[in-house]
Amino acid sequence: MKTKDTPKQYVIYSRKSKFTGKGESIENQIELCRQYIAMHFGEEAAENVLVYEDEGFSGGNLERPQFKKMMKDSQKIAFAAIVVYRLDRISRNISDFSSLIEELGRLGIDFVSIRESFDTSSPMGRAMMYIASVFSQLERETIAERIRDNMHELAKTGRWLGGTTPTGYASESESKITVDGKERKAYKLKPIPEEIQLVKTIFEVFMETGSLSKTDQYLLEHRCVTKRGKQFTRFAIRGILTNPVYMIADETAYQYLKENNVDLFAERSEFDGEHGVMAYNRTLQRPGKANQIRPMEEWIVAVGKHPGIIAGSDWVRVQAMLDVNKSKSYRRPRSNVALLSGLLRCGECGDYMRPKLTNRRTAEGELIYTYMCSTKERSHGTVCSMKNCNGNTLDAKIIEEIRKLSADKETLAKLLAQTKKVISGSKGDYVFREKDESGAEVVSIMFDMKSEDENSLQSSRKKNSDHFAKLDRDRKNKKCEYAVLVSTLEPESDLYNSGIVDVSYEYPKMYVICPQFFLPLIGILRNAGKNAVDARRELEQIKQQNIDITGFENALEDFKDKFGKNYETASKKFGAAIDEIDKTIDHLQKVKDNLLSSERQLRLANDKADGLTIRKLTWKNPTMKAKFAELAEEPDEIE
């Protein structure tokens, strides 16, 4: 809770979608904001400013770690104002922006954008900020529409747009096309006969068995492998079965696509029963996450330049079978986690042995599980015949051996020293590294083992925290991702003797564990590393796409810069126009006053004219008086 005595705190928030190292970098934005705070709120405020930085995050939403931390801190710290270099550093979504401004208003926190000169402390500042935010969202939606228009143009060509080619085809350059004023290479898919036959086999086996598991078993038994020489997985098989690139563009295919409301860029006559189908915008690709299939209504479909493989009726039938089998589809067990999960490999085929629960229990009531070779399970024992091993017994024996080693400190120290020397060439550390088949590093962990001499004085005994700084330096020097302290220090501490302790609050990617958690931690970090490698591969695939998406962010920044300049020019001209209008109003007011004064003078003159008579004109004039007297004495003339 905020306290009344808490001094006001100024905050700088900075964001950039990707790292460039130049231009409006994070550092430049922060420095400009700091100068603004020093100028308007004092040097002391600028020196004590809090800074929150998000680099590599889009402005499309508010899901950013430092932004969320800033808003959380705003509940505890009395922020005076949040200062940003430019409005879109906060958000490009009008709904998010409006909610944010309301929340800041509720908390009594002002919002300042130095580039647009917006300040929510004034009503005009708030109004102009909302207007600029509307334009920002409009621009964002315009760019998205332009991307889709470009995709429409590409779809009309029926070409392969690049990336990882589907099984059965290779891409080859054919010609050049012009899209959105830019010349691009045009590719088409070229069949690979042996792979084409494999794809046909997958469809045939699935249509015959109606089961992904049995199709997987068939491929294992017949030693069928992927393009990269790996075993097929159920996920990979499903990916082939659902890919419309294999479907022959015939009458059935046309009807199916029309019924599912795809954005179809092909006439009915183009469905000639020979060429295949090209589906664009089919997947949602997000870094760090598995590709997600979009709803068919969002697909952009055309007839491709490549030959189709599977008849439209067969492909549609397969989709119906997959929909029916969704509830029966393979799901990797999530609860079956054991000590050696991700570490134990089959001695016969080399595949991982995973824990599998049984329906039996031990005398103590604990469920019995076994370690089973994954290949053996998937092939139903036809490819690998490795016997299952009792997981309860194996894990217990390993834990017991670790306990023995930890109890015999002298032997443990010798073994650790030998392991360190063999594996890393270092006298002080044990380094665990693993690379995948392509040579990419999956995980790298540097372990440091510490034990206390029982004969040492209590006052001279070291704590775990005494080793953190050196451990972090060693991790960086050895270029390891993680640092782990395997410690028997502080035996009286409940914190360090309860399991795996994450101390990344003090040093990044650092853990403290007891010896018995040595293998489980390797398994946990190794699995996390594998997921990270897969995410990097997906990102590389995205980068290989021929659709130029890298320039959109730069184009957006350029537009914002030009918009800002145009706004400044327009603002100056608007101000000048207002001044001229004010001057004109003043002049017209003077003209009005003069006209009103003239009207009064004319009215007075008219009144005087109305009162004018002969009698008044001759009053007290002796000459005219005599003449009127003579006229009065003369008799009237008689005709």
C-alpha cells in the first residue's frame, strides 16, 4: 500500500520491438526522457528516476514483463508520472491504451509523451492523446490489411512462398513476379517420387486402419523416416494428413473448400483434377510456441502449380476420420514424471525410456511404474524388444547411491574431482553439455560442489550465498546457460534442504540443490532446453519465409516519425489560423461598433429633420415677419 509520506517518484518506460543498436534505441529513448524530466521536474527527479525497459516486444498488446512489473510497482510506490519517448511505446491498441489511462488516472499518476508533447495532467492533453492513439491503431490495422492484400496477390499466382517444403516435394525457382511494386522470385513445388510414394502410403494406411497409432506402428515397422532421417511421430503424421497441399484440385475439393468458406482465389474451371491446392495464412506462427492451425475461414486458397497426390474425396474423408478420432488421439502423459525422466535411454535402440504407470501398487500403497522404451511402446514390440525395468526399484537404488556418496564426503569429493577434470578440464567445476543432431546446444549447466568441514570453527564456516558471485562469474567464463551449487552447507536451513532452490532473484539462472536432486535438475533443465531449441528452429523457419515481414516494423516507425513531423507542422498552422481568426473577430467587432454608432447618429439626424418647420426657420427674423404680415393684410384674389 502507498503511504502518505512516500516521496513522489518519476518513471521512464521504454520499449522497442526488436534490437537494432541504432536510431531510437532503448538507451536513446531513456536519455531523452531523462532530459525532459530534468528540464520540467528538476535534476533530483531525473537522478532518482525509475526505468523499465522492454526490448524485443511488440506494442500490439500489454503482455510485456517490465511493463507488468511497472504496473505492479505502481500499486506500492507513489509514482508522480510515467514518461515515454513516444505514445506508441506504451501501446498501439486503443482499447489497451484507454484502459491504461483510466487506471493511471485512478492511481493519480500522470502520463507524459515527450515526442507528441502530450500530458494527461490537462484535459486537452488527454483528448489529444486519445486522438493520436486512434490514429496509431488505424495505422496498425492498415498495415495488417496491406499484408493480407499482398498475400492475396501472391495467392493468385499459386506459387510456393518458401520455408520448409512439405514431405514429397522440393522447391525450385521458376520465374520472377512483381508484388506490391517489388520483384520477387517465384517458386513452385517439384515432386520427389520416393517421398510422394511415402505420403500415399501414410494416407492409405490411415484410411485402412483409422488410427494414428497404427499408422505410426506401420511406419516404425517398415523403417520409414522423415526428410531429416528421424522417426515419424503422431504429430508429424497428423500434419501430413491435414495438409491440403496433397489434395488434388477436383470437383470434390472445390465443393469442400466452398462449404468451409475459405477465401478462394480460383475459378471452378481451374479445379482440373491434376494440380494440387495451395493454402496460405493457414498457420499462426508464434516464436516459442507450436504452430496453430487457423480456422478455415481465415485461409487464402488457390490452385497450385504442383501436381496433387490424394484425390479430393479421399482427403476429405481423412479429415472426417480425424475429427471423429479427436477424442482418441494420442496425448503425451503429463503426470508420469519420475527421477530419470528424460535421462534414461534404451540400450537396444537408443530411444528415451519414459515412465509408465501400471494398475498395481506396492505394499506401501504406492503406484508401481516402469521405464519403457518409447519405440517399443509405439511399435508394440516389433521394432525394439528391450525389457521394461521397475521404476520404483531403479529410482530408489539411485537415490540410495547418491545418499551414500553424500554421506561419505571423502569419496564424494574424489569422484566429483575426477568428473570435473574429465568433463570440463576444470578443477573447480563440473560442466554438463548436450547438443542435438544438428550440433545446436540443448543445455549447458555448470555445477559447483561444496561441502563443509565438520572440524572447522562455526564462525569460519561459509554459507551458500558466499559462493554465488564466484559461481556466476565462472558460469559466464565457461559460457554456460545455468549455474548450480550442489551443497551440503547450512544443514540446519529448511530453505536449502527442502529441494531445488531458485536464487535467480540475486543471480540469473542459478540454483542451489542437495546432492540427491542432481539428476532430477538435469532432467528438468534439459527438457526446458529442448523446448527452447525447438522454438528457435520454428523461428528460423519463419525467417526463411519469402514474405517480407521484417520491414514492417521499420516502416511503422518511419510512418510514426513522419506523422509526428506532420502533426507538428499542422499544429503550428492550426495555431496561426486561430490567431488570424481572433484578429478577424476583433476587426469585425470594431466594424460592428462603428456601424452601431453610425446608426445612432443617423437616427438623431432623422429626428432633427422631422422636427424642422418654416415657423421654426423664421422665428425672430424681422424681414420674414414683415413679409408674412403683408400677406395677411392683402385680400384674397378673386378669379
